[in-house]
Amino acid sequence: MPEIRSTAPDSAGQPMGPGAVVAGYRLIRQVAGSDAWLARSDTDQTVCLEVGPPTDAVERRVTAHGTVRSPHVLALLDLATDADGRVVLVRERTDWTLATLLCSRASLAPGEGVTVLAPLAAGLAAIHRAGLLHGSLTADNVLFCPDGRPVIGGLANIRASAAGNRPGSPFENGLVADYRSLAELVAAVALLIDEPAQASFSAVAAWIHEQLALEPAGSFLGQVECRLFALAPPLPVVLVADRRPSASDAAGRPEPSPRPALGAGPAASAVRSLPRRAVSALVRSGLPGWFSRVLRGRALAVCLGIALLLTTLLAGLTLLPDRSADSSAAAGTPPARPTDSGPSTTAPTASEAERTAVGGEDAVAATQALLRLRARCMVAHSMPCVPLYAEPNSALADTDRHMIGGAGRDDPLLIDEQVRSGVQIVQVLGDAVLLRASPANEKRQPVLVLAVRTDTGWRLRDVFEPG
């Protein structure tokens, strides 16, 4: 078995747990539903790491990773063995599977369907060009990277094509099986596509089955990819759950609900459909693509520059003299003095439930806990409390320290409302999650909250409050 890096004895004899170092990578947490660990390299790259014995399946997987070169096939970034002889596989990070997407989303925009399916045809074509057969292309083996890019995984069962010197020959049964698996994935995704485009996606799946009976040509997968791109312009895939269990799925057991049940009737049905319509509208608006661009590259620098300029302007405005206070003084009425004598030296602490939520997987529960902690810290004017809820050196940390120090307003917006506000996920991009907080006071506008997962748990990076 080839190696990409040298043996790393630092992982031998150490238990697999957060903080442990394996082959030079520091483990962060275990990925839900798998044996992989989220890990971070010395260059701060977040990856997925798996450790196991050197089996035949691992050998096939490593061979496939070294043979196939495609951005639509899961990439192996590093390979090592530890002192115990275990194989350490380091691959690019993935968050969702297609199976998870199909179970979690109530509907997909046509552009999202194109983004999901067209890369699968390209990735499968790359596997076939390398003289290999996937053999197990299912929704569980289609993975999504943090940027929403789908990649083909599940390479442990990959095998060489029997065609030998004719890789990609359409007459081999193994190739036909891969084509049929792709058609089934197209049909499964088509069931979630918004009308009237759903029929067009189903037609592509039916066309694939028709071509299989006619022994398709060598450019078959290229034709599938072109047909998919002709259906709609690609859109970023929103990896956010917005689907509730149906009545048939929940037969025999009560449907969990985080809020009191709505009454029966058309109005209740309209309210229940709001989340699904909101997500579809969000996708069409282009906000996911904007959010993706904000978090990387030049757009991030531009946005940070704009935020810095606005913060500087607001800070300058707070230094202007209070004309109402001058008028009161001129009339002989002394201005009101703040009741707070200065910043508090006692920092509020997080409760056990809040610490559990901040260190957990649920971004909504963590954000609610952080907002409650922020409210207590701002009321107490406690400067040492800011790092408990705000990401270090973030815009929110600087803004809140500015307000606590007395230069800003004493009663910041949402101090009372945010404790009782409803929080919903808008967009997920790797370790960053954009959420919408709707205050209990309907006269207040919803705000956007940017939360990020750090090594010490969730923290708030910024709160975009209405003016």
C-alpha cells in the first residue's frame, strides 16, 4: 500500500478522542453516523480522518483514490500508518449525504437538482475512464462538501473493469449497472423538484433507462450531463432541513413539535408550509451564493472593509454632543445621570445546560444559549464575559466591548427580546451557520446571527441588527 507521508508514531497507544493527535492531525469531534473524525491539520485545514486495520477494502479504496482524478470524486488528502500498523486515511471534509438531503428537504429548486446530479454523471465518467466500476452508487455514497459540492464516495467496493483494454465500453454489465444506479438517483431527486420542472427531471431518468436497452454509446454520460444542464441554471444546494414527518411516516407515534399545535383548517396549513416556501424563496433569491462568497476570497475582504467603515462612522456619531442634554442644562434642568456606576467586575457565567448546548451539534440550541448569555453580559456591563459568547477578534466582540465600555448605548437592541426569540437556520457553510432570530415583539424586525463552531464550541461572530 503506498504512503503519502511517513509513519506517525504520535498516535500509537493514545485513545481516539477530542484533542488527541493522530498522524499530525488534532481530532475535534466524531462525525455523526460514521467512524470518521473531524480533524484539523497544522495549517488549520479541516478534514475528515479515519483509522482502521489494513483490509482489502481499504486497499481498493486507496488504489481508486490514486487512480481517479476528478473534483466530483471524493479526494484522499493524506495517507499514513501508525506504530500499531493501523491505516490513517485523511480525506476532504464532507457534511451531508444525498440520502440525508432527500430525507431532510421538503422540495428542491430545479437549479439545486442540476447542481446535485450533473456532477455525479461527470464523476462516474471519470471512474469509468480510469478503467474502474463503482458498483455501489447509492444516495448514501454521494457526499456534500462544505461548499455544497457533491462528490462520489463509497469507493471501498470499486473494482477493475472486465473490458480491460476497452475502458468505458458500453457493453459491460458492470457499466450498465452503474448507469442504472445513476438513473435511480435522478428519479429520486426528481421527486423533490418543484413543479413544473419535476417532469423534466423524471424524463431524464426515463431516457437513461431507454438508452440502456439500446446499448448506449461511449459518450453516454456526457449526454446525461448535457441534458441535466439544459433543464435549469445551477444553484447552490441549501443543506438545511425543512421537512417534517408526514402522517404516513408518523403513523403510530405522535409527531414531535417544538411549539403548541396549530388548529385545523386552511390557515394552519398555510402556516405549516411557510418554512418550505421560505427556503425555496431563499434559494431563488441568490442569498446562499452571496453568503458563500462572503466567507471566502476577495468578497470577504470587501465585506470586512465595509463593516469596519460602518463601525467607525457609528463610533464617531456616538462622540457627538447630546443636544437634548445641552437644552436641558440651558433651561435649568439637570440632565439625567446613568444609574450604573460603571462596568461590573462580576462576570455572569453560563449554566450547565447552556454549556452543553454550546458544545453540542445543534446550532439552533447553541445560538439561543449564546444569545441568552449575551443578554446577561450586556445587562451586567461585564467585559470579561464577552469571550464566553463571542468569537475572539470578531466584529461582535469588538462592538459589544465598545458598548460595555460606555461609548455605546446602554440598552442595546434585542437585550430583552432575544431571550424569547425564535431562531431558525438560514444557511449552513462548513463551520459557519447563518440564522434568523425573530423577536417575540412583532414590531421588531428579525435579525441575522452568524454563528461559528470553534475548538471550544459555538460562538457568535456577528449580529446584524435592524437600524
